[in-house]
Amino acid sequence: MSVVGKNIPHDSAKGHVTGESLYIDDLPFARNELLVDYWGSPVAHGRIRSLNLEEAAKIPGVVALFTYRDLGGHNHFGPIIEDEMLLVEELCEYIGQPIVVIAAETRKAIAQAKKAIQVDMETLEPVFTIDDAIAKRQFIGTTRVIQRGDLDTAFQQADHVLDGTFINGGQDHFYLESQAVIAYPGEHQTLTVHSSTQNPSEVQREIANILGLQHHQVVCVTKRMGGAFGGKETQATHPAAMAALVALKTHRPARLVLNKDDDMRTTGKRHPFQNNYKVAFNRDGLILGLQVDFYSDGGAAADLSTSIMGRAMTHAENAYFIPNIKITGTVCKTNFPPNTAFRGFGGPQGIANIENIIEEIAATLQQDAYDIRRLNCYGLQERNMTPYGQVFQNNWLPTIFNQLAERADYKNRRAEVEAFNARSRTHLKGISMTPVKFGISFNTKFLNQGNALVNVYLDGTVQVSTGGTEMGQGLNTKIQQLVADEFHIPAESVIVMSTSTEKNNNTSATAASSGTDINGSAAVIAAQKIRERLIEFASRHFALKELGLIPSTGHIQFEAGQIYDSRNPDKKLTFAELVKLAYFDRVNLGERGFYTTPGVDFNWETGQGTPFLYFTTGCAVSEVLIDRFTGELKVLRTDILMDIGKPINPGIDRGQITGAFIQGMGWVTTEELKFSASGELLSHSPTTYKIPNIQDVPEIFNVDWVDNDGNHMNVRRSKAVGEPPLVLGLSVWAAVKHALGCVSGGQIPKLNLPATNEEILMRLTELAESRSVAPSPVTPPFAVCPNEPEN
Ligand code: MTE
Ligand code: HPA
Ligand code: MOS
């Protein structure tokens, strides 16, 4: 009667549709409640000479205005390096950086107050590009290195050496619920804060630090988030601290809910990367050596940038064994909002780089990129050591490559695509298969821990609380299934409760795709402890002197919601009956579980270690159609095949794969962050920032996984699934690169990421112009394909 492995509905499935699901701004207004917002820097780089709040304070409805002076010296914070200030003291480092917290009775008063704030600023020269930051040597943290082998020899002995620079852009999280928080003041300087955060413990900690409270004076509660995607791993903390400041100072409940535009303007995004690479390979396409220098745009403060760079570096080789390799990673400081975690956490940026290189090797050798990928793929027993010294075990990639090529009829379709390109005067097609190998575990050892609380009630129902937070990914449903199975009861008998620092202390962010791995494992451990006590009690209960039965825990069976002694199977108890009897016998029916991920460690001094418990892998093939005159891109078909172990809930995992792929496709195609010359985000709403919608989903879209029963490393042989499939969006980008290669006349086609319609059109035009052929029917700026045969 296992419920693990079943497609039970997501615990919010109905509520999301009916509107019953509660988000922060659905919480009813409390008596006396204040609205909170902030006023931020008008310039990307400048120094405040004077700030005048007198007029703003006079506006009717404005209750309080706070600056850093009200924080009593507790202004500094940051998740790794404490280089952030909640409120600017003097130096402003990005547009919108909070300077004044405004608390008011109405939104109108807030809007008027913002206009009435007077500031005199000295403007300073801003840094907006990675190149400029490198020139000025503006870095965050130090440059780190992972290396092995002998690169010099590899470059000397290779048939081919190729170098270049590859740029990939940022991405807005575009969660539907913006950053949101309500803080309620309590007695004795305590606060209860409801926050849309992936990381309630960090919100608790930072509020305490900023307000000069002790941790136990602050409780942070998270019911659910309306999406997070990494954007609420650290950056929910700032609004939470502001609302908490107002609640503490005014003794009134305080609500801060950003509107979409302000959220997009002032919060950090996926890190843009600029990478210099040099690769050595032989005439078959076997890679002998790779040097890559990653530079990321960290924005104005460290946030998680160094850790994100670390993940990019440990994903620089993706699915490929590269014997000689040197990877460096440097975070640049610029005058944009601090960039932050975003689904994949640097992994996609690291992987995009090597996938671009593979396409370029294929173009150089005029070979199928699939064959280059297959040739360089990690082996099963050999060629399986990562550059950082972790052996890649249980490698399903060769199988997945082969199976997917067959299922998607890759070779025939590629031949058709190339024939089409030789024929069509108006359109181009492209096709590519790209893999992902994503390391599972936080790449910071101590974060790999979690605790859970399981309470069994007298009617046999169960409440579970963990440090994990629900953001739509289905964590609650998976934990519900795991715990139900430990007691052999139906899923409906288990509810996963709101996350609260009052129940689960010192927890990590729900991130690194390991929410279920860590919190599900902790919940299972807690449930098992209770089950053992129930078994001990049941063995005594079922022992019958007249039958000569002495208590034997080994004979107690849980089956289909009933418990019995296998020596006397006619006498059965329901779970509820057993629980009630155990209660009267004074058996403890509540328990905590604690889990730590075994064996993970990494040393940045040596660039070596075992950062990951296991890898989630997969491949996708995408076929695209491009309009040569407009650059318009359509995805005709995508086939995905992954190894996600044994899913706890196949329907939820299918949703994760589908959603992550589409989000990845958005990153590599349409989502482009445009800034003005003064550093203001221009694409700050859905009218100017294009995320994929239903029409953008591939016309044919097949999602599947292999039957892998062997992942003994993780709870119920499942695998983490939240982030890895995002990387497969790169198959769409690689297909565009393939299409360009079909008309590049043997040149390596250059393509930045995202491959927007505009970028594609520019590249087509460039290719047409660089080939001195007779003008075609349409002259540039429209793209043309030279040398096409007459139709
Ligand atoms: N799925 C939904 N629906 N909403 C989200 O915000 N975040 C992603 C992924 N899937 C996200 C999501 C990210 S960035 C991570 S790290 C994981 O979910 C976190 O949850 P998990 O560890 O429980 O998979
Ligand atoms: N993923 C997400 N968040 C993190 C990680 C990671 O690998 N490491 C530290 N914080
Ligand atoms: Mo996900 S970027 O680890 O929150």
C-alpha cells in the first residue's frame, strides 16, 4: 500500500486554481496595520551629500520614515560576506538601493512621500560591464582555481586549438508573487514575521542582527511562496528586515509587498557571465585540454556570488571527461542590484560555455555535434574522474544519449534539417542534443543538514513540520508521501504544516534541489523513531500468555493500515486504535529527526573534493525553425530523457522537468535584461520582458525518464529534480547555433546567449555580409542565405 511512487495531487493543486491557497498578501489586514515601502537611490553610483525628509514626514498618512540612523549601528549583513547594508549610509551602489523606509496608512501617502524626499547627491562613475570591472580590478572575493593535468602539452600536441569569448545574459526570476512580508509585533520585544522566503532561518537571523535582538525573539513563518526560483534564497531578507523594523519601532503590524516593477527593478537576477576559453582537440573531436576563465557580474554586493561561481566551476566540464583542464572563476563588482541564486545556481552558466565549445568543435570539423558529445562523454569505469577529483559513479549518460537518439530519430531528422536548409530560401532549421550532469548537494558542506518534527495525534492523523519551504515544487506532497509510507497509512492522514523557525531551528534554505532529499530524509528519520516505539508497544499489547506468546517486535506487521502480530494475525488494530492504546500507555507520539548528507566535502585551497552526493543527469533534443527575414524562432519539437532515479511523485517530477526546461528555454531565447545608459532596468514588466508562454512550448514535447532503481544514495532511491532540467533548455540554443552553422560557409557561427530574434537576425546578417556573394533577393539588414539552390 505504498503511496511513494504514486501520482497523488500536489497539496495546493486545488487551492491554486480556486484561489483558496494563502499567500502573504492574502492575510487579512490587522487592526492598526501599516503599509511599508522604501525609497531608493536615483543613481547607480553616487554619494549622498544631504537627505531631507521634512516635507515627506508632513504628508498626511505618513507614520514613520527610517534611515540607517534608526538601526543603531546594526546595518551590515550578507549571507557569505557581510558587505551589504540594509539602508544606505552614504555611498549608493545601484539604482533603487534602499535609503529610506516609509511606513504609512495608505499607498497614496507612500507615493507622495517618495516624491517629497529631497536628496543632494554627488554622482560617481558607474561600472556596468564585466570588461570595465576587470579593467578597474573591481572584484568580489578572490579568483579561484580548479585544475588537473598538463595543459601546455595538450595545446602543443592537439590537431586543433580554438579560442574565444562567450557571453551569457542574466534572467529575472519572474515569480508570480513578488517579495512580500508581514511583521507582527509581540510582547517583550518579540516579532512574528510571515515571509515569502526560501530561508526562514536566515530571515530570523538577519532581522535579529539588524534590530539588535536575539534570535529567540524572532519567529519567521512561511506557508508557501508563489514561486521563488532562487530569488528568495537570500533576497527576501531585505524587505523582511524593513517590515520588522517598522513593527518593532511603531508596535504596529507592518506589511511590505513589492509591486512587480519595483521587484524587477531592485532585486538581483541570474548572474550574467563572460568567459574566455581555449580548447585543444584532435581531428576526431576528442577534447584534450580546456582553459576557461569565468567572469560573472556579481552586481554591487557579494550575496551568494562566490558560491554560485563555485557551482559554475564544478559544472564547467558538464558531461565530458576533459583530461587536462584549468578553470578559474572571478566575480566582478558592478553597479547593478546584487545578483543572486537562480535555478541552477551558476551550473547553467558553466554548462552553457562548454556546450558552445562543443558546437564550435563540430563546426570546425564539419561533424555532427552529437558525435562530438558522445565521443567526449564520461565513461562508466574509466574516464570518469571529474576535474575536482570526485568519481562520477552510476553514469547513465551514455545510455541516455543512445536511447534518446533512437527515440527522437535524431540522425534522420538531422539529415532532413540539413536538406531543408539547402532548399529553403525563407527559413532555416537546426537540431541539437545537449546533456546535463548536475551535482546534487549544497556546495557548502554545513548547509547539508535539516531537521523535522513529526506529531502523531490520537485519531491516527499526522502533522509534519520541516525546515523545507513550499514554492510550488511539490516538497510538501513528497514529504507527505514519505511519512505516510513510514506508518503505512493513507496520504490523506498526513498534513505538512507551515514552515516556522519555532518548530525547526537553524535550517538551510530550501535550495540546491535538495529540499526533499534533506527534509524528507529528516522526516522519515523522525517517523521511524515513532514507529519503533509503536512496534515495541504493539509487541507487548499483542503478547498473549494463554497462547504462550511472549512480546516480539520482530513479529509486528504493518499492513494496509492495520497492525498485527504475525503469530496471531486474526487480532488486528487500525493505526488509530494502536495510537490511542499507546497514548494510554504513555508512549511518546512526537519526534524530531535530524539528517546530514553523508560524505560531502570540498577544499577550495586545492580545488578538490567530493562536493556532491550524486548527480542527476539527462539529455534533450530540440529542433528549431528560424525565419531568415525576421530572425523569429520557433521550437518545433523537444524530446527529453532524464535519470531522476525512482520518483516519489512522478506527476510532480514531470511538472518540474517540463517547467524547468521551459524556464531554461526562456533564458536562452527571449528573456533579455535591457538597461538604460544610466543603469536603470528598462525591461521591468511583462510588456518589455518576454518569458515563454503557452504558444512558445514546443509543438511536440516528449518528457520521459529511464527506469533507474539503483540510487541507494538518497531517500527511497529518488533523485533531486528541481534545477537540472533547466539546463536542457540549452538544446534550443545549440539548435540555433547549428542552424547558423548550416549557412556559415564553414565559418564558426558566433552566437551570444540569449539567442533572441534580434540576436539571430544580426548573426544571419553578419554571416551574409561576411561572405562576398552576389546580393540575394533581399538585401541586408534582412538576412539572406547565400548560395541557395534555385527552387
Ligand atoms: N518549482 C516551482 N514551481 N517554483 C519554484 O520556485 N524553484 C526551483 C525548483 N523548482 C521552484 C521550482 C529551485 S531554484 C530549486 S533549488 C528547487 O525547486 C527547490 O526545491 P526542492 O529542493 O524541494 O526541489
Ligand atoms: N545551491 C543553492 N544554494 C546554495 C548552494 C547551492 O549549491 N550552496 C550554497 N547555497
Ligand atoms: Mo535554487 S537556485 O538552489 O533556490
